[in-house]
Amino acid sequence: MSPTGPAGRPRVAFVVNGAAGSAMGERAAAFAARLAGAYDIRLVHRDARTLGAVRRMLRAVFAFRPAACYVFDLAAAGVAVAGLAKHLTGARFVVDTGDAVVELGRALGRGRLGMLATRALEAYALRAAARVVVRGSYHRRLLAGRGVRAVFIPDGVDVDRFAPKEPPPAADGPRPLVVGMVGSSVWVPTRNTCYGMELIEVVRRLRDRLPIRGVFIGDGSGIDMLKTRCREYGIADRVEFPGRIPYDELPGWLRQFDICLSTQTDDVIGWVRTTGKLPLYLAGGRFILASRVGEAARVLPPEMLVEFHGPVDPDYPARLAERVVELVARGTDFSYRPECVALAREHFDYDRLAGRVAGVLADVLGRRRNGSPTRPEDRPCGPTGPESGRNGEKASIPDTVPGVSLR
């Protein structure tokens, strides 16, 4: 079978470490829809964490016989499938990663063998991939310090799916302030916490000062602990856990939020991420309170940033709660933020990001013409490059974070 389709378009397998409705499934589908005119793309999902699922992925890829594989997330199943295709058929592959997997594995408490496997997986993927795509601009700098050249393509959003067609009507009468989060809450045993704990703490601290309620959309191993903490604090009736919501229903839920929380830790784990929820919040026109870390520090205005110190910051919830009080006291409009939608279009719209993916695939497949201009995402970092902050100023990305140096 030829590595090109019937119309002469190169065959590319999008190998997704997740199901069709997962975050990576949505990212892959968004790029596939926008690149269909140039490439014959087949989506291959890992629908379960079983050996049988990996075998199904292998059969799908080898039946398709692509010229290249684009692997979404640096995880064992997808990298193994793409690696076998490379070594058995010559198909080159791209790895698209949003995490510092070794540091994350350490934080999750993986044992010695698990850490050895994680290090081996990362080392192989970075060595064997024809191109590496990272979803955080700091991650690109971190890998450059290791001699790995990467392309920055952040987490994205289909802005038109999330942005209101017109400003939502004002609420009828007074109602509680709704503070919400979306994501997976994974219990981190080495830090005795999980994503979402800051939401619970904010509601606890403000329950007697403001009419407030919290909403956490998502699942994960930390949800039971969050619910337990709510019962211990006596705020179980103030925090809602609707579970995982289908992607198409998220815009409606986000419009109920007055403030969206986006927290990343001030360490290499937090700095390498965009976090896929930040683009969603922006596209929905929501007010955001984020830790001053990673891509949030690069794109959000100062009023939406809260200091976070180190891998664990026990004082962060108090700072977050006081910022909420300040915002309410000065009459901040939480109903709709068109400037946030504009930021989503500028930095995270899939319509823009798809062009970067097309450039990566053109390079990998040797289709770029001689003399073509250098792509913006490959220019050196600096005040006018892709890591620029708002209004062209130098982005606030440190030379060091706890435990890691770029020197």
C-alpha cells in the first residue's frame, strides 16, 4: 500500500493516547478536520488501558500504512505503536507532549521500576521522534537545554464553539458567586493534595463572607478526597460535583461560572504546561484566577494572576480567597469578558494552531520547499518571538524553577 491516499495526499496516522472524547481526542480531531485537505488522516485512539487496546491500535496503524504518525501525549501505548511503525515500515513520527513526564511520575509516587520505565520512555521518544511538539513555551526552553529542538504548539480551543454568539443576558436578581474548575483531579501522594483542593478551600474561607458556591467538573482519583473534605468543612451543600461532562456541553456549564480557577504549581511540572482548560475558559469569555505560572503568566492580565510559591503552597488558597473578596468589593463584572475571547483567538485558536501542525508534518515528510520562510514558532525566543508576553513585552518565564536550571 502506498503511503499516499487516492488523491495523492500523504497518509498520516493521528495516534491518540486516549479515547475520542478525551482532551487529546479533541485536539487530534480539531487538527484532523483542519488538515484534511492536505493529508489523508486516520484517527487511532487508545480506548482502554489494556494490552488488547494496544493491539487494536497496532492493527489500525499497520492496515493504514501511514507515511508518518503524530502521537498525542508522551505515553507508552502511542509511542510504542509509532515506534514499531517507524522501525518496521519506515514511517517517521512526531510526539506531542504537554508534561514533564519524569518529574510528574516522581510526584505521583511511582516506584523505582516505574521511574526507570518512565525515563526510558521519554528518552526513546525524544531520540526517535522526527519532531517534538510541546504545549508549553517553557517546556521548549527546558528541552533546548538538553539539546532537543522542539516546536511550541499550545493546547487549543475551537473558539467559535465556546464563545457566546452574543453577550449572555444579565442574571435576574441576586445569586451566589459561582467559582468553578474543569479537569482531572489526581491525588498526588507525595504532596498530600490534588487539583481542586484550592476550590474547596476558597469556598470554606468565604462561606461566611460572601454568598458563594463551587463547581468542579471532571473525574479522577482525587474526587473522593475533595468530597470528604467538603463534608469535614460542612460545605457539602455548597460544592457541586457533576462529574465528567461531554465536550459539547462544556460551553453551557462554563457560562454559569463567574470565576474560573486555573492552578499550576511553581515547579517544572507546572511551568511546562499550557493546561488545556485555560483556552476553554478564555474562549468562553470567563474571568479567570490563575497561578502566575506557565502560559497563564504569559497571556493573562495582572488582575487575573495570583502568586504561587514552590511545588506546594499552603498559603495560596488564602491569597486566592482574598483576591476574590477584592474583586467583588470593587464591583468586577464577571458576566462576560470579550477581551478573554480575543486572547483565546490570538493564542489558542485551533484555526491558527493547525498551520503550525501542517508545518511540522511538511518538515517531517520533506515537503517544505527550499527557501520557504522560517515559521514563527521556530524563531529564537525573545521580545518579538513566540514567547513574547502581552503587548510584545518579554514573557515572564524564569531561567530557573525549583529543582531545575536552564543553564
